[in-house]
Amino acid sequence: MNAYTKYFVKKFLWYFLTLLIAVSLNFMLPRLIQGNPVSMIASQVTQGMTDSDSIKKVYETFMVEFGIDKPIGTQFLIYVKNLLTGNLGTSFGLYPKKVTDILASAVPWTVGLQLPAILTGWILGNILGAVAAYRKGVLDKVIFPAALFVNSIPFFTLAIIMLYIFGLTLHWFPLSGGYDYQMMPNLSLEFIGSVIRHHTLPFLSIVLVTIGGQAIGMREMSIYELNSDYVLYSKLLGIRDSTIAKYVFKNAMLPQITGLALSIGTMVGGSLICEIVFSYPGIGTWLFTAIRQLDYPLISGCTLLIAVTVLLANFTIEIIYGIVDPRIKAAQAEEH
């Protein structure tokens, strides 16, 4: 077994163990929330009923239906067995709708909102941060404070401000939803235009905060690299500034690439606040709804999706680093 294979297997085992722990917590944590979800569902179904035996029968039927009548250990084994077959269960709050169907309809909205916003913010933020570090002067004095200010604004605060100004006051953009409620999803220009109008404000609120964070990170890493010994040595050797800058920003980009991978991995969970503010039909909104309704299967489905995407993003970046980063290659060779 060569050094890289050993590195890969070691990382895989650690992430697999983390996944097992995440699955266990994913099952247990929703069940620690106070309240009985079946009581809520049964009370809605039995509204207007006066016969206590009939009400009790409805309650017991739902307990059996959702498997909550079984011991917690048995429930966990059933949960794991269902996971292995791709079955995330039936939603309590939207019974009899399957959790997989709910997530399948929500994921495109979340990815369509988050992925372009994260990539746009990451690219613009890194360009601004690199320019601020390299050019210094007025650019640095303007870009750095502006980035620091924007980055200090929470997602939900900026979203609410933008919603109030551009939606409620100026009426330039819709206040909520993913498209006009009276429309049916289709590929017409009218529907696409409606989606873009509803998409704009949440997109901008994420982009602006992302730009601030990335600009600060890139500026700090670039300044650190510019003050490194190898840069001074290269200048003494007479190497051109453009060549030095290429290596400086290549090294400064490594942590930023890690940040991008983590942002993409956590975008499902990171969209929670933004989607709630704009009532956007993504994973975040469904997770919030599931928590309010004590919908165990839907909570578990959303959090499992978040956990898996985060672990995949981290694992992927670890493997890529093992291939491209000379320092990790050297460490692998030493271990071998």
C-alpha cells in the first residue's frame, strides 16, 4: 500500500465513523424535543369528534403507523434499515407525503439559490481581497473596512433590510415565495421571469455577506504570503513581481478553496435563515416547518442531508489537498 492509498483509507475510515455518529445523533436529537407529534396530528384529525374511544383509536392507529409505539432501540434499527433502502419515512406534518419527495422538491430551490450566490460572492470577494493586499493605498483603506462592515451584518439582518427597502417600500421585488402563487411551474418565459424576480433579493443578501468574508480572508492570507521569506528571497534574486505574485496568490488561495468547499457543503443548512425571511421554498424553510410541527422524519431527513453534504465536502477537499498540496505529499512520504 503506497503512501497516498494509506492516506486515503485513513481519511475514509475517519469520515465513515463520523457519518455513523451523525446518523445516530440525527435519529436521537429530534426525539429529545419536548412534545408528542402524534398528539398534534390526532387532535387535527379528531376535531369535532366526541367519542373518547374513537379518539383513542385514532391516536393508537397513528402511533402504530409511525412506529412510535415501539421501544427506542427498535425504532433506531428500523430507521437504519430504512436508510439503507433509501427510505426516509413519511412526514408527520404532511402525512402521507414521503420525506424523500419533499426533499426532492426543495433541493433544486436551495441549490439554485445558494450555489450561484456562493460562487459569485467567492470570486468577487477573492478578487477584491487580492487587489486590496497587493495594491494597498486607497484601495486597501476602502475595501477592507467595507468588507469588514458587510461581513459583520448577519444574513437575516441584511435580508430583512433589503426586504423592507426593495420589497415593501419601493415594490421593486416580491416579498416572499419562489414564484407568483397563481402560476403553475412550467418552462414559459413568464414563469422563469417570476422565478428570477423572487430569486434576486435572497441571492443578493447572500452574495453581499459572502463577498465581505472572502475579501477579508483573501486579504489577510495575501499579506501573510507577501511578507514571507520566500517572497523577499525571490525579490533579491531579481524575479519579476508578476511571477512572485502568481505564487503568492496561489498559496493564499488554498485556505480560500477550503472555505469554498465548506460553503458549498453547508449551503443546505446555511440557507435556513435566508429562506425563512423570504419564505423561499428550499430545505431551510422545510426544516424550520418540521421543527415547529415536531415532524421527526422530516427533521431527520433535512439534518441528514446537511450532515452528508458537509462530510462529503470535507472529505473531497482532504483528498484533493492530498494530491495537490506538496506539504501533505511530503508528510505522506515521511510516514511511508
